[in-house]
Amino acid sequence: MISTKVAELLNQQITNEQFAAQYYLAMSAWFYARDLDGIGNYFRVQSKEELMHADKIFDYLNDVGAAIEMGTIEKPPHEFVNAVEIFEKAFAHEKLVTKSIFNILKNANDEGDFATVTFLQWFVTEQIEEEANASQLVSKIKMVSDNPSALYLFDQELAQRTFQPEAGN
């Protein structure tokens, strides 16, 4: 049975995921406004993915009979200096999400809540992928940001990303 504390942490994580979705949507809008629609697409897909994560947690809480409480989603930052800053902020945000997931996992493990520990393993794997991807994109944007031709190709690369809810992307 899930404890009140772990349920509260998971409810907070729903809010965190919803905030992340809004944050990535704000990043997407910044790129769309600069005609970098491929990079805008990347962050828009990222936003959808975060909402899917929130839904997974929502469904889990429902499945284990825990109370589901929607939290307040703060307005995300929406003014950015440049593309490099945005990718660095996205990477930093993924690190915060990982830390939050690990905190929930630790609490669930400490309480012997093996169902939640098992449930969270998907998120641990997901965060490893998210951080690796974000780190790689920071490196790439730093390489191309001052080169219009390279930035165009990078934009085209990120335009190929699609949302695949079944795969967890």
C-alpha cells in the first residue's frame, strides 16, 4: 500500500511534469518566433512527452487507490537570451527532474513500497535517456549556433522528431 508521503511526492511530480510541459512549450514558442520550426518542433514534442509522464503517474496513483491532487502550475520562464541558453536550461531542468524522481524512489524504497519502486524504474531509465539527449543537444547547439548553415541543418534534424506515446518518447 502506498503511503501518504509517497503519494504526496508523486502528486507533486505530476505538477512538476506539467510545469516542464509548459516550460518546453515556452521554449518551443521562442524558436517558432525565430523561424526555427524544427527546433520548435523538438521542444513541442518534449512538452507532449512531459504531459504523458504526468498521465502515467496520475494513472498509477489511481490504480493504487491514492488520492490525486492537482497542484498549481507556475508560469514558466518565457524570455531567453539565445538558443544555447535554452538548451542549457532544458538540460538543467532534466537534471532537476531526475533528482525529484530519485527522491521519490528513495522514499518509496525506505518505506518498503516495492510497487512504487518498480513503477519508478521506467522513469529512471527515461531520465538517463533524457539527460544524455539533452547533454548531446547542448554540445550540438554550441557547435552550430554561430554558423547559419549548420544551424539550418540542426533545425532540419530536430524537425524529424515525432511524438510516440507508446514508446515513451
